[in-house]
Amino acid sequence: AAGVIQSPRHLIKEKRETATLKCYPIPRHDTVYWYQQGPGQDPQFLISFYEKMQSDKGSIPDRFSAQQFSDYHSELNMSSLELGDSALYFCASSLGLGDKTGKMNTEAFFGQGTRLTVV
Amino acid sequence: AQKVTQAQTEISVVEKEDVTLDCVYETRDTTYYLFWYKQPPSGELVFLIRRNSFDEQNEISGRYSWNFQKSTSSFNFTITASQVVDSAVYFCALREETSGSRLTFGEGTQLTVNP
């Protein structure tokens, strides 16, 4: 079965550079989430989109932005990169959970992650 | 505010032993969802199970079983007859109905199964 696809899998950037991470959700999934997992830490929620609209926002720095496109893929744009941005970035997708009143109790499936290293 | 606690940072067992990973959660919602994810050394997050707050039935899937007890706010995960391939970090996670669709993860338990 098709899974969540993230690209690139690995990325090395220098401080103050920009990076763009891409996520292709499972077909028919309308909700996309972004999580950041620092070394030895648990994943932290950044932001989510439902039907191309931002649906929830977590601890995402102002230097980061994201959007979901008409084909439901999503991109996380990161600017003025800092050493502390080095982490594993996960995208996840689900069906029908995007709005805050969503009653569908489906699970989110995660991609393999993009490992970002800022040097 | 929602919170998930996995008190066991690391567990080491010998193959074929049974092992239980503890998860305790805090929430004010009456409707919520609990999850377990596995993160092997390769790094991906693999969904294992979802439990709804209104369904306290325990579940067994092969060597995996889950014990959900609302009275103690716990959702423990047991691996029976552990195998080396079970070595991974296991995360328990919570989603509250009133907090949108975000997952709040516990800090994870590193399970090492030795041959």
C-alpha cells in the first residue's frame, strides 16, 4: 500500500540557509501534519493542514512556514536555519481529522522522515 | 493540558522474555485517543495501535497486547516472547478531541532485545 513519501531523506545545510521539505500524503488523505524530532527526543507537533487550509499550529518557529497544495502535497519551508534546527522532520497524513471538530477517529500515518543537519 | 508519561527510558531484555512498556496519560477530555508507535533504528515511525477512550477492551495482535485502564489512566503495551527485531524506541501518544488532531507523544522507551 502507498505510504507517506517525504523528500529529501537527508539534507545538509549551512547556518542561515533555507531548506524546503516536501511531503506527499497517502492517496485520498486530506490532512497533513508536520512534526520535529530532535536527537533523543519525542516528536513535537509543528503544524497541520486540512483541505489546503491551516488547521492547527504548534511550536513552529516564525522562521518556518508551510502550505498544502491543491494535490494535497505539503511543503515545509525553513529559513535562516540555526544549528538547533537539526532534527528529523516527519510528515504524517490522515483522513478526515483536519478540523478541530473532526469526529473521525482515524490514525495518522507517518513518512520516513527527513533528517536535516545544519552545520 | 494533555500529557503523556513513559517512565521507563530504557529497557533491556533477553530474547523470548516478555516485556511491558508503561504509558500514563493526563487529559481533561472525556473523548480522547491513545496510540502506540514504534521507531526502529532506521528512524521511521510505525503505527501500532489506536484506542478510543470509550473502548476499554484490551487488544491482542500476535505477540503484542495492550492493556487500557481508564481508572489508572494507563495504556500499557506488552510484547510476548520478545525478538531482536523488536528492538526500537516505542512511543505512546495521546490525541484529545478538543485539541484538534495533533498528537502529544511521551518521551519514548528504548527497548533493546539481546540475543
